[in-house]
Amino acid sequence: MNIQRIDAKEIDNLKHYLESKNTPIILTNLFNNWPALNIAKRSEEKILRHLISQAKPELVNTLVIDEKHNGLIGFSDDTFESYTFKKYDAPFPSVLKKLILNLKSNNTDVIAVQSALIKDCLTSFLKNNPSPDFLDNVDPRIWIGNSTTVPGHYDCEHNIAFNLCGKRTFYLLPAEAISNLYVAPLDFSIAGPAVSQVDFSQPDLTKFPKFSNVKAQVLKASLNEGEALFIPPLWWHNVKATEKINILINYWWKNETTTQSINNNASDSLLHSILTIRHLPEHQRKSWQKIFDYYVFNKSDPFNKKTKSYDGILSGNKNKIKLAYEALTSRIKSNNH
């Protein structure tokens, strides 16, 4: 299935527009004024040399993937304890130079820089390539590497992924597909988020038969240089970079809600619930499910209906939520001691 494609310049208040959507969208003309994009379109080597000219000797999270795994960043066996890669903290300029050497020698090494903050590793990049206005307060990250595959996973934030160099294809599924995705254990994660064991584009239905329930729902977004993809929170995405050099820049941002006042996210609540509720007897779990439905998912708020003076945590009062959160974290620390 294909994804809607829109011209970013034709949408008023693009941030509000995107936050109101729960479907991926390909964006064109959002970064078309970037000088770096023009350089990338000229050649892979030129954009790498351009980045080297402003690279700081910052250590960046760098993966080196064993050749036999064809660029897959994942588990190497069914124990979830071995990986297809080795992880290093390497100086950013050295990694860029190594990528150029590999490009010239047709070396089969597969290297991937993961989620490096641009403000830390590139001195003047953002000055010369300014973020769109609505993303001006978001710190973008850069991903650079050879042909690699990132297994299906989800992020908790809104995400704009801009394809600066090379080609990337995203295969996407909504959150409700999770029961068909054969998700690896949370506590054996590759890099934080839970990951699916299934290749969304070429699933092994003998090994993962339940994926057939959602195979027809997979959305495919193939990005050329200069195109970006908006991915809503909690959408699963399996990402394949297909050229010798691929560079992606992404922006994650949260809704302007109470989460900003407590500097926390929903995945922490999920983990806490797993630890405190999952292993209770079934009748207690079902009772907690009803309570969560009442307060969280259906947002029942009887007090607000009865009196306009109520402004507690159910009403969304940021100060009250912050105080309640501080009391909760204090109580957890006290209990652990």
C-alpha cells in the first residue's frame, strides 16, 4: 500500500496538521533550500567531504556489521543475546573518512553511525542548513552508513525523517499490529525500543505465520534524496537503506502536553506496569484493566463535570501533575531503600 505524498509548502501550520494525523505522510519541499542537499545530489563522496570539513572530534555511536548479515542491525540468533554488529564509540571525523575509503575501494565493511546529535558533531551545519521554523526548538540527529536494515520498531514521539543522501524505504504498520509482529523481549532490546523479528517487506510466513494477518496492511514509503517521511508516534517501521552511502536526518518531538512538565514518557509507564501488574493473578489484572480504562484510556473525569473549580491531575493542570509526579518518584525511591 502506498502513502499520501504532500507538498509541505502548501500546508498552513504544518506542525498542527501532522500532529492531528495518525498515518505516515511523505513530505516534499520541506528541506529543498538546504545547500547540503545540493551537495549530496552531486555525489556521495562530496557530501561526506563536506561533513568532514565541519566535523568535530566527538565520539559517536558507531556499529560495524558482520558482512554475512547483509547489513541487518539485529539479533544473530534466537537467543536474543547475540547481535549482528559490534558497537563502538568512534571519533566522528574518523568514521566519515573510513566511509570514503570504503567507497573508493569497494570495501564490504558495513558501518552505521546511529542517532548522533548534529549540534555536538557538526559545527556549522545547522547554521547553513536551518531547521524548518516549527522544528527550530528540536535538536536533529544524523544517521550515516552503508546499506543497512533496521528491524521494525516504534518511537514514542512524532518523527520527521529526512533523506539527505542515498535511498531509504520504510515499511510501516500501526500500533495495533503488535500481536502479529513476533516482538523480541523488551529486556533484550537492540538499542532501546522493542523490535520485531519479521522482515516486513519479505516475511518468512513459515517461521512467523501470524504476520499474514497484517501483511496486506504494510505501507511502503520509498524516499529519494530531498524527501522526508512523517511517522506518527507508535507506528512500527522497518527501515532499509539501499545505497553505498545513506544519510538521514531526523527530528523527534513530543506533543505540547503535560509530559513536558514531568520530563517523562509513556514507555516508562509501560515498563512500570509490566513490573507491577503483569504478574498478578488474572482476576487482579482484569480489575486493573478496568481501572486503567476508566482513568487513562476513556479519560473519565466526573469531578470536572460536577464543579468547574476542580483542577487536579485529571483536569490536566500542569502544576498539579508535576507535584504528583514528584511525590510518586520520591515514594518509589523511598520504597526501594
